[in-house]
Amino acid sequence: MSLHFHFPDAGGQLAPWLPQLRELLITAADRVATLLPLTQLDVVTYATDAVIPELGVNGFAEGRHLLHMKIDPHNPHLPEHIETAVPALFAHEVHHCMRERSVGYGRTLRTALVSEGLACRFEVEAMGHTPFYATALTAEQISAMTQRMLPVLDAPWYNHPAWFFGSPAESIPRHCGYSVGFALVGQYLARHQLSASTAVNVPAEAFFG
């Protein structure tokens, strides 16, 4: 397992959290490694306010070999959620990195729905934790938003922030893409008796139909 953890902290903001963060990430990596190959991956954990507000944590997969873990030491929700959010989001972003090494994240709304849906499902598979952003919509909303997405699924450009983070101006609810993707992928996995880890290399087109 060629996995390297980095904790840049020139400002000392992470210092009180570092022992806990190290333990959480190492434990999470051991668990994820039983499901996906953790090789050639740098994990950089640093202080920033660019986090999910409800958690105080966020993650970002930058290509095949670089994973960002973002921590807001000043977020009031961090103490409550750090134990679950850090491992879950680590798993989420690892799945993105591994998918990038095969079929890729993709450049269309169709491929983004599948990549995010799989990563959310992998949070459940690896950590037993269902992210709130994956179940933010009702079944009726998912059906309605799926119909709205159909004409733009393969458009050469789509508004990723609007579809995934919400847009009041466009009447798109927050976390729409995550919830639609989670439902879509869940149906496919159940139908084919697969898991998020075993489906990491399945092309997005297979999930529709």
C-alpha cells in the first residue's frame, strides 16, 4: 500500500486535531484497502473554510494520485462529526481516484451522476455511513429532477455547481445530483448484485437503461 499522508500546517491551526486526524485516516485507509487497491496516492490534509458547512470537513480528488482532505478547525460542527465525516469522505474521494484510473470521472452530467453516486455508495460500503447529501431529496423529487436532467445528460457543457450544490434561480434543490446519482447507482448495483467497489470500473452508460 503506497499511501502517503501529508499534513501541511504552517499556521498551526490543525495542531490540536492532528493526533485524531492521523488515527482516523490510517484506520480508514486500512478498511478501504480491503475493498480497493490503495496505491500511489498522496493524501494532503489541511485547514480551510472550504468545507461542507454541516460537517466542518470536505474532500476533493484531484486526478488519479492526489486526494485533498479539508478541515475547518473553527467550524462548530467539527467536534460532533469528525469521527464519521473524515473516514466517510476519505472513502468517497478514494473511489473517485480509483475510478479516474480506469473509465474516469467524466465530463458530462451523465458521468458525474454515476461517479458521485458510486462514491456515495462506497461511503456506505466502506464505512457504514450514508451521507446526508445522498438522501436529501424525496422519491418524488428524484423522479422529477431525473426527468429534467434527461435532455442535458450528454451535453458538452453542464452547470455542475447548480446540479450538485443547488440553484434557487434554476429551481434545483441542494444536493440534487448526489441524491439522484445515489438512487440511480443503487438500483443498478442491486439489479446486478454488485457493490460500489466491484463496479468502480463500470462505464457510466451501463447504469442507464
